[in-house]
Amino acid sequence: MKLDFNLNLTQEQKLIMTQQMQLSIKLLQMSTYDLREHIEKEFLENPILEGDFDFIQEDKKFEDKIDYKEMIKYLEFDNYGNQSYGDYNKDDEVSPFNFISKSESLTEYLQEQLIESDEDEYKKAIVSYMIENIDSRGYLDMPLEEICKELDINIELGEEALEILQDLDPDGIGARDLKECLKIQLIKKGMLDENLEEIIDEYLDLIADNKFAVIAKNLNITPKEAQDLGDIIKGLEPKPSRGFFTGDDVKFIIPDAAIRKIDGEYFVIMNEGVIPRLSISNLYKDIINNKEDESTESYVKEKLNSAMFLIKSIEQRKSTLLRILEQVVEKQKEYFDKGQKYLKPMTLKEMAEILKIHESTVSRAIKDKYILTSFGTVKIKDLFTGGLSTSKNNSEDVAVVNIKKQIKEMIDAEDKKKPLSDQIICDELNKKKLNISRRTVAKYREELGIRSSSKRKRIE
């Protein structure tokens, strides 16, 4: 056999992502909250960085610090980074620091109940171990047999401990699956009977599809009775953990900018006050200039480059977001004047073409970013939506969000004994000169989490 060792030259293009490019992308898509945490981490690790962290005043609201007359003067010179904030009386304004309040940990809540119970300490220790294996839904994530084996206890003792766990609040906690979760809740309410138990064990899928006639036939009850039982089951909580903190850290929602109308014109006012002003330490500049110790000089240069890149990336992040927001304001003036109903279609692709940047850059720049408006704090991403033509011969577009709103309003107002089909909804929208198909109606309805007409039908 003859081997061929010929050499071939090929040419191909590859994108090599340097560490700096990766960091730049990462910083661009960070929320203000995450960016602050990143800056604080870099400040601790890089001795060359100096930061004016006293500039951040979390106890004062963003709008408190805006002197609008002074702001106009700065805006005229396109200076968005050095404004001097004064006091502004805004009693009727909405606070930008809308945030998810710190919820009590589900684990802590269960452990507190266990401590206050009258059970013996040995059983408490077993239940405590089980609590640590509760998943984000509130279910016991580890099979009871494995827990017993892990703790070297018999199954009877494990079952006793499980009963103690399942007796805790919220109802349904510690269930191994959905069926058990629903039954525990009904037992605590004193409502579990043979029919409800059989429906949970055998017909949950029929409940979801509103097939009460089938259930009624199998249980030898009327369809109305089957529907009433179904309503009881639908009123139970499938996730006992709901309302409790079960995972991610609580984070503030901090607006990156405010959109304000001043003298009849809208301005984008960047929220500078939540990011520290970074600079380079003069002490280390002197070390580089002296050039006495090569190893020290190399270290300082590395940290200097890192610091300068961070400062540059933060400025680039702000500049990109500002450019996007200026175009948003230009496009959505009616929205900022009159509200949600007047939101116009605006896509990431259109924005990218206007700014001559990549669509992914726009997507990253608005990710997890918020703006403060006259009617509250708004997620920037929610302002980007597709549209539908009002008619085949009309170029005027209506935002998809408004189409969905009309679909929801029609379904909310329908006769539940005779729910509206997708075709009827389609016909009604077309009467309003909205060029939409039945399949599109079905798609939007599903995106709204609304079931089909057959599954919405009620028996009276």
C-alpha cells in the first residue's frame, strides 16, 4: 500500500475571539447592577484603578439628582458624562429603583417551622436533611429510599419524617410529584374524596383539555359536576415554592437612562450616578516612567492595559446604548406621549441598519437594560417589536404587542359557553383593517398562554 504524503495549502477565514473582545462583549450586555459588581471586583484586583465610589448615592433617586435646566446646557454640547446634579422637586414621579423585594428563603422558612415543632431532635435532623433536598418547585428531589440509605435509617422512619415535612406550610411542600402535591393540598383542606382522587390519578390530562364529558362518563357523574371538580383541582398550587426565594440573588432594577420631555422635546439622560468614575493612579504612572525594575514594569503595564481597556469598554457601552436610545426616542415619540397603544413596530435589524452596527450588538446593548419614563420604569427590549400592516394597500404598521392586546381583550370579553374561534377573531381583526391570518392569530394566542376555544368552553 502506498501512502500519499502530499502537502496542500488551503486558505480560510476564522474569527479569533481575544480575551479583550470577549470582555468587551460581556460588558456590553451587562445590566447596570452587574456592571457595578464587575467594576468593584476589578477595583479590588487591579491596584492601578482608582474609583470615585462616593459618587454613587443609592439613597437618592435618579431623578432627584437631575437639574433639568443645567442638563439642557450640557446636552447642547453633547456632554453626557460630567453633569452636575442638583435637587429637583418631583413628588409625583415614579421611583426608578423598582426592585424585587428580598423574599424569605423557602429553606429558611421550612427550617424555622421545624425548629418550633414538638418533634424529637432525631426526627428533626432527618426532616432537616430532606428540606435541603427540596427543589425550586417545592418538591422532594431525592427518592425516599436513597435518603434512608444515605442516613442509614429504615424506610418506616423515613416515611414518618416525610409526613412531618409534608405537614409544614406551604401546602403541598415535600411532594414527590404533581399528583401527590395536589392530594396533599386537598387533604389539608379536608376536600379529598374518591372522585377527586381518581381524577388526579387518571384524568389530569383531560382536565387540562376541558374534556369534562369524558370524565363524567367514566365517573358516572354529570358534565357540570366534572367541571366543578376540575375547577377545584385547577385552583390548587402546582408549585408550592411560589412566592419564596429559591435561587438567584435579589437584584435591583436600575435604569440606565431617563427619557424626559423638556420644552416640548425629548432628551435621553444617561444615569451616570450609579457607575463609579474610574481613573488611573498617578503612582503607577511614575513607576513606568522610572523603568528601574523590569518585572515590576511588566506587571504595571499589564494592569495598566487592563484598566484602560475597562474604562474604554464602559465608555463604549454607554455610547452604544445612548445612540440606540436616541433612535428609540425619535421613532417612538407618540409612545412616550400617549403610552403603550401607540408603540410602533421597531426591530433589532432596523436599528442595526440605522446605526450601521451588527444586529447582535444592538441585542447585547439592550439586554437587561431599563429606562425611566413619565409612566414608570420600562425594559428597553419591550420597545422592540415586529408589526403588521393595517391593510394590504396601506403602509401604516401596528405593533404586534397591540395586536396581541386586542386578541386578549376579545377573548376576555367572549361568552365562555361559546368561545371565539381563531377564525372568528381573525375575521374581526380584518374588519378593523388589520391584515392578519388565522394561523397568525393562533400563534399570538399561544404566545399569550391562552388555550384554544374548545379548551376554553364552560358548561353552565
